[in-house]
Amino acid sequence: MTIADRVIVVAGCTGEVGEPIVRALAGDNEVHGIARFGDPERRASLERAGVICHAVNLADPDLSSVPRSVDHLLGFAVAKTGRWDKDLAVNAESAGSLASHCRNARSILHCSSTAVYAPNGGEPMSERSPLGGDHHRDLLPTYSTSKTAAESVVRFAAREFGLPATIARLNVPYGDSFGWPLLHLLMMQAGQPIPVHPDGSRYNPIHVDDIVAQLPALLDAATPETTILNWSGDEVVSVEEWAGYIGDIAGVEARFEITDTTIPSAVIDATTSRAIVGPCRIGWRDGFSRMTKRALDE
């Protein structure tokens, strides 16, 4: 399944996940990317790739340059400033502004996070698991709450406008040149210990290639009642395991510091998403090996 000959708006097109998506879609579609574009070269690079760029501050959005008649709206914008007013405006309120502006779209995909779930000691979390408790309170105090608020805004907009929507709760995204595991490699190279939670630090990392490949199925699954699903890799792996694996490839030692100020486990029950998008193509070892070898070559 592919996406072609569509008009697509992508909010957050300069983010770690958003940028690979717009670059992948731009070849066969009319892609409009929304970001602040503080870096002119970043904008120029995306324009060379075929992305039509719109400089928009989603904390106070002026969407007048963004087309209203679109096929799909993809929401990947995120603010992590720690300021409640700004982060709620960007992460939650702007989702409503974008949905209203593109209310006649075939479907929208809103990228949420498994950080919306209440920490549960590492038990698998399904889409019906309790929300709240703030997975990220010590590192990103506004993140979990504002992502939960955004889901409510999207669900309201879907019902209000009859706009088919999918909310995908993303676990640990990474790619050949970005992600939390890459940060751990840099920490090991600097001789710094990697924080792990006393209740465990286990997750389902997903490579950006799988994220891009699963977009068509996620958009196709959208309904006005809003389809909600977990978006993750198939395999559960701990920070200790992946850091050790990365360290062996890079020839550096992985050291750990147990602390309750880091993110606790978010182990995902991917039953629902596997039925919709199918299995992932890239296992964590292959993906982390690619990431590590690229980092060593740079």
C-alpha cells in the first residue's frame, strides 16, 4: 500500500519523525510542511526535496497560507519547553486549529505518545490501559499531560467535523541518525552513565522506516469515532540490553545509574496495531546496528 497523488499537510515537518515522513511522501504527493523554520537552510533543504514549506508558529497559528482542500493531515508537531501555556497551545490547541482548517480532509493522523499511560511497573499497556501518572514528569513536566489533552481535542474535532481520525501512540522512535538510543551511544562515548529506572526501563522501539511504511494503513484505519492504537516495534528490549549491544559494536563500555528521575518502562501490547499495520520489518538489533555504524562513520 502506498500514498500517491494526494495533497498532504504535515505539521512538525522539521522534527525527528516529521522530517523523514515529508521527505518520503514528497516524491509522489503534493506535501505542505508546517514548522517555524528558524533555520533557513533546513527550509531550503526541504524545498529542494519537493516540500512546500509554510512558516507557522503553532503557539499562535496563522494558517492562511496552508491549503484547506487536502486529502490528509498528519500531526507530528510537539513542544517540550516546560512552559504549560506554550506546550498546551502547540501540543493540544493547535491540533484543533489544524483539524478545523482541514476539516474536509479524507483523514487525519495525530501522533500521540505512549507517555499518556500511567506507569504500571512494566506490564504490557494496551489501548485500554489507564492514562495519567505522567511518565515524563522529571524530564519533561508538560509532555504527558499536553499529549493527553491533544487526544481529547482531536477526538472532539473528529466528531464535530465528521473527520475520520487515527490517534497513534508512539513508543520509542529512532532512525539511522536520531533517537534516544543514539543519545545513549553519545553518552557512552563521553564516559557518562546511562540512567535506568529502578522499576525497569523496557520499551518497544520502532525504526522510522517502519513508521513511514505504516502510514497508509494508519490513515486508512481512520474513523469519525477516532481509531486509537499503539504505534511501536514488535520487540520488547531494555535500555541495559540495547546499550550493551550498541557498546559492543562501538567498542565502548555501557555504565548505568539507577534513578527514579528517568522514564519508567512503557512496554506495549501491540495486538491492535499489528492487526492494522502488520508486523514491523526492522528488528531492533538490525536497526540499532545501522544507527551505530552510521554514527561511527561520521
